[in-house]
Amino acid sequence: MAAKLGHTEDAAMLEKASRNYRNVFDPETRLMRGRNEDGTFQTPFSPYKWGDAYTEGNAWHYTWSVFHDVEGLAELMGGKEEFSKMLDSVFVVPPIYDDSYYGQRIHEITEMQVANMGNYAHGNQPAQHMIYLYDYAGQPHKAQYWVREVMNRLYKAQPDGYCGDEDNGQTSAWYVFSALGFYPVCPGADEYAVGAPLFRHATIHLENGQKIEIEAAENSSENRYVGAMSLDGEVLAAPFLRYSELKDGATVRFDMQSVPGKQ
């Protein structure tokens, strides 16, 4: 916005500031880590410690909060393969925690444990986009698997059907987007990362009178993986959609299958 308004100095400053996440990345642990006033990393360090340098979360959650430069974060971790391994680790490590900063187990910790998905904490917003980062790493089948797991296991049509906080509607918005098959990882960007649609057919009625038709004829509880997808008949090579491609109406077709579509 600054660049379009002609404020080139502001744009340059903001562009530089948008890379500040690199200053709290610890190459040794490949996680985001708090720093002291003198610039040294906080010690001792535990990725399971909630609070302190992280608001209602830990290093496993906040490391992924680089919505605008996922490729840059992957580069810091050693490339897409290492980036994927770190994503995998969030679900592999046990749901243990260190609550020494709070002095008690806060409800967000309890919700993570009840979810039983490693240290993935869907009940608290900072980690909700994390699953879709597999798309950027070239492993969208893992995003499809975990998106469907979260929708099936952590949401229910009951009074206690939410898995945690409903801050500003984000927890339900995540479900609505994910059920349609895509999600805005970086708000304000012209890009949606693709997951696994929940329905065989869905229609979005746009305010301009146009419609987005989403078709997934073979969809089922077993067929949670996307084998191929097309936009207005054109097969897409990557698991992403653009707002500019959808805003005037479109038809998105998903070919669903029971095995991961690793190609």
C-alpha cells in the first residue's frame, strides 16, 4: 500500500521490518526463540515451555507464524525437506508441556492435550494455519490428511463442539474455509492454500451475483486425498487458488482418492 501511494521510504522500511522474524530464529534448534535484552538467546530453552517469550503457546506453535514469507522460513530451516520434517515433528512429539511460567496448566494446554495430535494446538489461533504449510513444502497430501483429521475429530455440532477459543470467529472460519477445500494462510494476499474439501458439492454465492461451484464427486471419509484438481476445466499444477481467479465466479473440481497423491 505504501508503495502504491508513492511512499517509497515507508515501503522500504516496512519491507525490511517484515524480515525481522529472522532475528528470533535459532539455527541450532530450528525454532523461534526468545532473546534477552543483550541479544543473546534465552537459556535454558525448552520448545515445550508455554508463555514467557510466547503468548499462550510455545516454540512449536509460534515458529510457523511467518505467513507472508513461508519460503524464507523454509530456507532458514535448510530447505523444503527439512521444513517438512520440522512440521512432521509437531505431530510426532508427545503432547507434553512446561507450565512453569504460568504456575498452572492454562486451558489452552488442556485443549492441546485433549486433541492428542502431538504438540499441535488447534484450540489456540497461532497454530491454525500450520497444517497448510505442507503445500509450500511440496507435500500437500499431508495437509489433506491433517485438515480432515482436525475437521473430523475437533469439531462437533454440540454445545461443546469447539476445541478451544473462538477468538473473533477464527476457529469457525477455519472450519468453513477448510470444509470448502482451501484456506487463506496469509490474510490480505491473493492466495489460498488447498486442503481437502469436506463435501461432494458446495456453492458460494458472491456479492456480485456470481457463484463459485466446488465439485468433489468421489469425496468420502476414505477419499480424503486430492489426486488432481481443475479450475474452469484447466488442470492445476500446484495446490493453490487465487482470489483473482475466483471473484468473478468459477468452477473448482477435485478428484478425490483414498491414497496420497504425492505427485
